[in-house]
Amino acid sequence: MAFIETPLEPGASLFLWSTPKFKTTTVRVLLRMPLDDGASAGALVPMVLQRGTRALPQTILLSRRLDMLFGAELRADVLKYGEEQIVIFHLEVANGSYLSGEDPLSEALALLGDVLTQPPLESGGLRAEWVGQERENLRRRIQGIYSDKAHYAQLRLVEAMCSGEPYAIPRLGRLEDLDRHTGESLWRHWQETVVHAPAAIYMVGALGQTEAEDHARQLLERMGRREVRAPGSVTLHRAPTQPRDVHERQTIAQGKLAIGFTTNLHASDPGYPALAMMNGIYGGFSHSRLFQEVRERHSLAYYAQSQVDGVKGLLFVHLGVASEVRQAAQDLVLQQLDVVRRAEFQPQELEDTFKGIATQIEQSADAPSEAIMADFELRSAGRPTEPERRIAALAAVRAADVAEAAQGLSLDTVYFLDGEGDGDGNGDAH
């Protein structure tokens, strides 16, 4: 798997993986926006845009058009990457070589261009009916996150750790911001995005370089781009002098313990592969120490895992725990980190972790969408994108390197969502 980058204009590049491996051609347009108070608008606009175009002003008409293009798929979403919000438009269409000489790619890309630039407007803004409907859909999505208490605990931990930083803003924005968006304000927001945001156009499928470039340039021309902003930068988060402890109580059946550490490493740093291996040994897999010791051996947690954000320089630990064993679970989490810091883990743990991460890297080439997002995140972080180089860097990590990465962690914040009783009520933080 190898994406070839071709700069097309300032702030926009094509990334092509030309391969006959798949029976479809996948196209993703990624637009990079600052993660700020406009995040809810950034999440809402794509939901409205994928409803229809001026030529196809009803959702059913757009759906029928996609069906006519041999069941093409078009969808939109947003993700959070560091301190940026990434707006994604995804198009998947059948490979023409499987269609008796017919190739729907050009027509499908023209339709994607319409979705990006030609929505049905009224009174100088996006259609009010669609805005209202999608606002409520987004409200339910955000509320669903609040109802998922494990996810909620992660959000609250990040808010506490990074208060005042863009990173504290959720990828879908804040619930309280939704009602201020109108069709007119959302259309202005989108025009700003499509014209000025740094763009990456990814293509995966059996198409050549010249064909892919022609398609990408036509799409960019329709977007009317100018004065493109530089991609945002992110500042590594530094731990406070004294770790923070945040305790919140809600009427739920199971407590959620979320612990945040700073790593003092960025994904582009030479020591990052050791940090990735350290996370795998500590809590990234079912063979990891958190799962084996906290959950299996001592039965202190319903689940126990860790994850790294290499862009922001953070490591998170998540546990589902009963309130009465919260402190014992927290103590054991920190004790297991000390075990890794002293390199007192077994060689088999290092080997199992290497195999686990290597398998994840290899499997990312099995699905175009996963391959695209892996390449985008790696390039954005300044890391090698070739699977062979990534695996080789992991293979070079030794136990002492893992211990050194663990020694660089500093405890930042402990957040506990105290579960008392049954149900999902909303309690007060204190």
C-alpha cells in the first residue's frame, strides 16, 4: 500500500493509491478547519449538504441518482484530529471494469461536486427545513454521547485536562451552540470552509495518475478555492504542577474512572514507536497489564484499557469500576505503570504487543477508508506512512526503550464519574 502525493495547488494535494485490489473506487475529500466555537456548525453543515442539490432538491432524488450510478455511496462526517476538525465527504462507486465498459466515476464525482458547491438555497441560506431536521439529528447524536457514560467520562476528562484549549472542544461541537445556527450562518460557514480550508483529496482504485489528477483538479475548480489557510498546529499539553482530581456523581449503575497523562512526546518524535509499544504493553490489548492485572487477576474493573493521542501528547486510561473499589483500581493502574517504568514485564509481552500493532498496520490496507484515514493521520503527524517502515521502527524497540517512554509520563488529571444506584440521571459535578 502506497499513496502517491501530488500537489495540485497551494493548500491542496491528491493522494492516489492506484490498485486493482478493490472492485470499487473510493474518493474522500478532507477539509481541515480549526477546532473552535464553530465546531457544531462544522458538524451540522455536512449533514445538510448530503440531503440534496439544486438539481436534485429532494433527498429521494439524490438517493435515486446514486442508485442509477450502480449503487454509489455518498456520505459525510467530521472527525477531530489534534486541534482541528476534519470535514469528510466520502464517495464509493463501482469500478468500471466490472460494468461492461461503463464507468460511473466521472458522473459520481460531478454529483459530489454538486453536493459540495450547489445545495438548494432559500433566502440566501441553506434550506431551513433541512437545517431544522439535521439540527435535531445532531442534537440526538450529542445527547447519545452523553448517555454513553464511558464516552461521556472521556469527554469530561479532556475538558478538565485541556480547559481553555481548542482540544477540549468535542468533534461534534457543544450542545448549547446548536440553536444559534441558521441556514444563512451555516451557508456562510461552509463557503468559508470550501474556499479557504486546506484540502486533501484521496483516491483508491484502479485508476491512473493522469485520470486521478484530472478528476481532482476539476473538483477543486468547482470549489472556487483561494487564499487557503495553512494547516493548524497543535501544542503539546503539559501536566500541571499538581495532578487534578475531578469527581462527578450521577445516578448510574457503574462508575467510570478516566485518567489522563501527558507523554511529553509528539507522534513525529523518534521516541514515538517506543511510546506506542509502551501503550500496548500497558493497556492497549487484551494481553496488556491493565486488562490482565486490574480486570482479570484482581477483578477491580469491568473493563480496563489505555490509548494514546500522539498529536496532543496524551495517554488516557479508561476503566469501568464500582464506587467502593475506585481507589484500589486507581492505585493498581499507577502500580502497573511503575512496573512498565522499571521494565519488569516479560519478553513475551513485548513480542505480543509488536505482533498486535503490526497486524493492525497490515490490516489497514484491507479497507480503502481505513487506509485513507491512516495515511492522512500519519502524514499530518509527520510520521512515515509506509507499513514496512512503521513495522521496522516497532521491531527495533527494546524493553529499555519502553521503560524510558513510560518514565516520560506525568499524571495530569483523574476523573471519576461516581455510579450510585440505577438509571442514567444527570447529577451535579463537585
